[in-house]
Amino acid sequence: MFEITIFDFKKNLKGKIGLSVILIGLVSLIIGLFPSIQESGFSFEEYIQNLPPALAEAFGATIANYSTIEGFLGMEFYSWFWTVALGAYFAYKGGSLISGEIETKRIDLVLSSPLTRSRYFVEKFLSYVPDAFLFNIILGLSVYVGSFLINETISPILLAKVHFLSIPFWLACSAIGGVFSVFIDEERRAKLFATGFIFIAYIIETITVQSDFSFLGKMSFTHYYKPITILSTGEIDLINPLILSMATLVIVFISLIAFEKKDIQT
Amino acid sequence: MEVIKTKNLDKFYGDIKGVKDLDLSIRSEEIFGFLGPNGAGKTTTIRTILGFLKSTKGSVELLGKDVSNRKELVKAKEEIGFLPGEYSFYENITGREALDYFEKLKGGEKRDELIKTFSIPLDEKIKNYSHGNKQKLGIIQAFMHNPKLVVLDEPTQGLDPLMQKKFNQMILEENKKGTAIFFSSHILSEVRKVCDRVGIIKNGELITIEDIDDLMQKSGKIAIVETKEDVDRQQLDLEGINLLSQNPLKLVITDGFNELINILSKYTIEDITIRESNLEDVFMHFYEE
């Protein structure tokens, strides 16, 4: 059991570490800027007041306090790079889960082994769990150490909450990728649709947030994971990770049914 | 016991016929050649038998297990090796890592023995492998868990003649030890070296199943003779000789070699070629509609 998960996790480890290094660079830059921005006396409150209200709320700007490192990181790093960009990354990876194996004609050799298609899919999908842990550990530590270096302290518990809750969020994004990868044989298209889904849903959430159509925003997974809120208030609504996990299960289940019935044509 | 048994097997892609009404019965002790031109339905048949494609109608049993049942298919696959016509590996891992992976999934009691036969640069990344080395790696993974049945889709593509010979030897040896082989090809001369029986498929339908010796006997040799003078056609109306075309003279010979040579010796022969029948000839002479 888990041979495929372990294999898949190890397979692109270098790439994942490379991405982590880029993110560490980004976090360092943002943390490094914080003291000078604080010193400059720039009024964030004024800046926020000048933002369109919908945008301000979408970014969580209405609740965050930018003069704190938590609020600053929440706005500059967690609400966009951590959530939307990495969410899109997981959807992108998920988009090649099956389609990539079919397109490269690798799937036959593995599926001729004694395992069901469902096990194959689930094991491959589960390889995103250690991926998510890897990013969290590396970036969580970087944020903590980085803040320490500029004489700021972030509560490690708060940080752990934010990071831990990214896991159900990213897995839901991966599941979207996975379902596209089953229904669309062409890897590039499956990835594009999956990534597009995350971005478009996020944009819909952003632009409808204060409108009568705000219910549309609930389609977006980003609606259920708001690091900025957690960082600013320390509060967690446990219903959110639960919704994300349920969504993941449902999407994976649909993928499994479709994959079991699919003609695998390489 | 039958290792593969299909009954009225149909595979359609919408309205397009992949295979139709396929009845195959492959025995555990044989090497079965599955012959057909490109696009005849060989790969579709193999993929349907192995459960990659869902049949439209009919049934498939692999080693006595019903392929349409997920659990039974997994059970059957424990004892099946497969070499697809086209496949690839993860390029960024070494051959050894690839084989480790397959071993974890299905076992590898014969792995070392096979590596000795088909030496490959085990510690080199697969992206640096030649086509022949990749093919060898494919062959090793198909046989490494000592399966009862190995399905090979055009296995000798990309192997040099020396390697082909080694491969044929291995197939014969494995078969002696009790592995049934199902082997698809579009090259008759390749199949005849190793197979006991052949099935011929054309346009998605099985035309015939024959013992290879009978088929070779029936299909005979092809002679192409160029003579200075015109050869009298009536003289060639002999038992075992079939005239295909006059200019140049093309004949299928299954018997009566002496008579033919006697006749031809009366003419000035400018060029003569005698070769074994290939699949195209067999189709042309026996199965052309």
C-alpha cells in the first residue's frame, strides 16, 4: 500500500523544493520590507479606505491590522500567493493526475499491475498530502524565523493554524484538478481548466462579495480558507475545513466512478 | 486451462468498429501469435482483454477470471505481464528505480535473471536510454514477476537483430517453463519463429486461427522470375503452383519445385527471387475478399 503515493511524492521533490525556495525568497522580501514600511509612517488605513469596498473586503483588508506583522503578511503573502497562487498550483498538478499518465503513455505499465484503478487514483491523489505538508513546514518555519529576525513575533499557534488549514484547501484544489484529469485526456487542457477554475471562482468571489450575487462566491474554495482572518482574529470556523474536506471527498468520488468506467486509450 | 478466453467480444467506439465478434481461446502452454496489418484491431483487442477498454458486448476471461469484475481483474493481473506497443517511463529516474517501483507493485523474483539477459545501464536515468534500452526495460518489467501469461504488443520494435534473437530465445524458454505468451505482430516471419498457433485479424474481425506450420505450408514460398522470353502460362498449371502475375512472373509455390525448375530451365532467366510469404501475401492469396 502507498507505493504509488511514495513514488509520486519523491518523483518531483526537486521541483517542489525549488518552488519552496522561491516562496522563501518572496516571504523574506515581504518580511524584510515590513520594518521600513512601518517606519515610513505610511497610513494603511487611509489606503484601505481608498480601495473599492468590495476589494478591501475580498482581501480581508477590513479586518486586518497592517501595522502588525500578522496583518501585513496576511495581506501581502497569505491572501494571494499562499491561497490563490498555490491553490492554482495544486489544481494544476491535479490536472495531470490521470491525463498526464495517459498522454505520456505511462499508465499502461502501472495499470497492468495488480491494482484497481481506484487505488491508483487515490494513491496518486494522496501524494499531494505530503506535498502540502512540505510547503507548510518549509514556509511556516521561514515565516517564523524571518519575523524573529526583524524582532517581530508571530504566535506559533496562530501560524500553525493558518498553515494547517491550508491542507484541506489545497487538497480540494487538487481534487478539482483530478476530476478534470479524468474527464479530459489532454493534459495541457485539463491543467488549464483546473487552474482556470480556481482563478475564475476566486475572481467571482472577489467581485460579488458585496453584491446580491455574493452566493456565487461560495463556489470558490478560497471562500472557505481566509488566512488573513485567522491571522487577524485568531478565530477558526471549523465548518470551513469541513466543507472543503467534504467537497474533496465528493469530487474524488466522482473522479473514481468516472475513471473506473473510462476507456483508457493511449 | 485457457489463459485468455473471449466470447462474442465486441468493442465499438460509438459507431466505429474496433473489434467484432471475437472468439479467442488461448491455452496455457502455447505461444500464440496475433497477426494483422496495422489498424486491424490488434491493440484494441489486447486493451479490451486486459481491461483498459470496456467491451461493448461479449465476455473476456483472463486466467479464468472475469475481466469485467474489478476484483477478479486485479487477481488475474497478479499473474499477467504486459508490454504495450507504445509506452514510456518517468524519464527522471534510473532504470533501477523504475524496476524497484514495479517490483513493489507486482513482485520481481525473476528480475535479476532478466537483467543478466538484457543488460541495461541500471543506474543511468531513463531519459538517457536509447530506444532499444527502453524496450529492454519494458521486457524486463513484463516478465520480472514470473507471470503465467505475458501479453506482448509488437514487442520486437526497436530491438536490433541480435537482441531480437535473444528475445525469441527467452520467449521460448519462458514458455517451456510454463508461461503462456500472447504476441501481436504484423510481421509473419517474426511470428513463425516462435509461435505455435496464429490468429489473423483484419478490419476488426478474426479471419482464421491456424497452427503456424499449417499456415506456412499453405502460404508456401513466393517466387518472382524474370525471363527473356514469355513463359507459357499453361505449362505452369501444376499442382502446388499458383500463378499470381505474368510480368514479372510471380508464383506461390507450396509443392512441385522440381517441375517448376524443369519448366523454367527452358527459358533464359534474367533474375529470380524466392522468399517466404509475408503477411501481405497471405492476405492476398487466402483472405482477400
